[in-house]
Amino acid sequence: MSKHLLKFNVNGKDHALVVQSHERLLDVLRDRLGLKGTKEGCSTGDCGICGVLMDGRLVNSCLIFAIQARNKKIVTIEGIGTPEKLHPIQRAFVKWNASQCGYCIPAMILAAKDLLDRIPEPTTDEIRRATSGIICRCTGYLKIFEAVKTAAAQMKDDRQ
Amino acid sequence: MYVPENLPDLLQYLDSHQIGVHLIANGTDMINRIQRRQVNPKVLVDLTGLSEFRYVRKDAGVIRIGALTTISDLIASSIIDSRYEVFREVARKFGGPSIINMATVGGNICSASSSEDLMPVLLVLDAEVRLRSIHGERTMKVEDFVKGKRTTQLKPNEIVVETMFREIGPEGSCSFDKVGMRNSLIIAFVNSAVYLQLARDMRVAEVRIALNRVSGKIPQRAQMTERKLKGSKLSKQSLADAALTLRNELRLTSDFRVSEEYRTEVACAIFKRTLSRCIQRLVGEQVLV
């Protein structure tokens, strides 16, 4: 079992820690850095709940070895907004009551961030596709789609 | 885990450590396979640092895709224009965004199971793979590269660096489809790709058909059906005949996912669907099926 020095940036902060080969990114984020906002679901890449942004793109943190995140920029839900200053996507989710049990919502919000950073005015189809890898077992998808649309409109206003 | 800093280091390492070494790119299925005890690698070699193999290029009529190109990179490339809609068809059915952001073209080729969605497309595009070791390079057809389920021609000291295929000309078109338990992010019961080239009189100048299973558990060309179609004039009848030939050609098996009978029905149906989509792209109308 070999050890590695993992240097990476999480939510804007540089970290350097020693990780073992077999450690998953998900476990390092949750257990070593205490970022419990990233949830564990199926652990097999099917449910998308553990989604984080790696260099701006949504990935499943349960499928990635921690060392593979070396030199990357990771954003978790904790890096999106704070309780005092929510991100427009988070405000839109609140407005639409888009979160039911809440377990899939960190990944949903990060998926929305990945989408809106690339496509500021997405179609409904693009929103559906962008969130399609994440399973909400409360099945409240429609409000999630509406929230992403509202967030897109708000972010457009904010830019102008 | 061995994390090479650069290509010469990696090739040197592979040449001197040839036993129990598993190469991974972003490794979308490696953690799963270890947890299910399907593999027990002594050493994993992480290739993701070799960013020089992440590209899509076109030169002298050949499209070249670096092995570390993700499926997302591929469909975002300006080279992959509307003639290559087939790759967007693959991406839509391949998996959700978090998977296609990770899964690489090289990884899909090297996994060599029956479920890789990119493989039928590379087979019908008659693609080649370029392999590199410390001793040099060699190139072979994707078709010859995969020997059987989870076994390839890759030697322990080699890596796949690129796949390449000839550009699709204005007379050619290509399509892909897949059926599984859900629309995306699922292992296919059946997937199929068709490349079609038509002559002016609607005769089939060239046709290549590949399915994830034909007689074994790896993606293969359906050569009997190809021979049946080649040179024939496309009509409802010739299409129905081709589907019948395919039905006879397929040697499918039942497994825990689906029965042989159902798999055969679906294979014939999506073969007709992908072929008619190719025709539609070439002549611009829904002519058959």
C-alpha cells in the first residue's frame, strides 16, 4: 500500500495531505477535510449523489482515487455559497422548494453550476440532460428543473 | 498506485514491472471492479497526468483522438461536427454527465467487454489504435486489438496512445443506438452502429455493421449481413432481407440481463433503426422502415 502526497485545491483553498493509494476522493473530502456536504449514495457510479466539480466539470467522487485529484481544483457544495450569502442557484432551489429530503441536492446544485457556467441560458432539455446522472428518490425533478431555469435568469440579470 | 510524472518514466516503469500492473485513466469502473473482487491489481498505474494524449485532431483526412480524451471532450471538439453526430448519439446513451466527463476513449477501447458503447462505432469507422512502448510504436485495427472478453493485444509494457480513422466523406454516414434497462448510464442489452455509403442509384457502395455481441461477448462486425447488403439497391425489401440475415447470423446468449430471444429481437430492430437513420442523413428523408 503506497502513500502519496496529494496537493490540490478545494473550494479555493490549497491542501497538501498524505493519502493512501486506495483512498477515494469522496472519503478524503468527507473524512479528512470534514466536508460532509458531499454525500455517499450507491458507491458504484449509478446514482450521481457524490458529484463534485473537478476543474469545473461534474464527476463522481466515489469513482475517483483521491490521488487522481492531484493538482486539480475541486469544488464541493461548501464552496458554492454560505448560509449568509447563498449562490443564485441555491436561492432558486429554496424559492421553488426544490429540495425534499435534500440528499441529492448538493450534486444537483453542482450539476447546475457546471451547466450554467458553460451554457448560461440552457433549454429544458439541456437542464434535464445535465442533471440526468443524479437520481432523486423523492422524485421531485420538475421543481429542480424550474429552479435551474430561475437561477439561469437570475444569473443573467446579475451579469447585466 | 504508481503515478508517473511523464511518458518516458512511465514506459520505463512498464518495461521493468510487467506483472500485476493495471493501467487506469480516470478509472470509472476500477473501484467497482476491485470492490467486487473482479480484479486484484498489485499496482495501479494512473495515466491521467499524461495530458499530451488528450486531443482531437484532423490531418490529411484522418481524425486522430488521443487516448485520454474524455467523451465530453470528444463531443465538444469542433472537429466532431454534424457528420459525426454518431458520437453525440453515443454520449447521450453512454452515461450521465459525471460519467462522460471522466470516461476516456482509450479506457473504453482497453476495457474490452461487451458493453463498451464506443466500440461498435470505432469498428464501423474501421478505426485503428496506436500502441507505444519503450521499444517503439505499432498500429493495428481496433477489430484485431480486442481478442476476447477483457483481453486485448496490449502487451504489459505498452499503452494505447491514440485511435484514428478516415474522415467520413459526404457520401458516407454513421449512426449508433443502444437499448438497456434505462435510457442512459446503463450496460446495453444490445448496441449497434452502422456506417453506410451510397452510390448515386441508391445502391449500397459500402456498409459496415457492428454490434456489442454477434457471436461472442465482444463487439464484432456482422459480416454476413454486410455482404448481403453490399451492392444491393436499398428498398423496404432489401432492408427486411438484411434484418433476416442478421437474425440468422447472430449467435447471442442469454444472461442475467436479458434472454437470447429478446436480445435477438432488439438487435434486429435497432439495426434497422440505425441503418435507416444513416439513409435519412444521406438522402434527407425518411424513406424506409
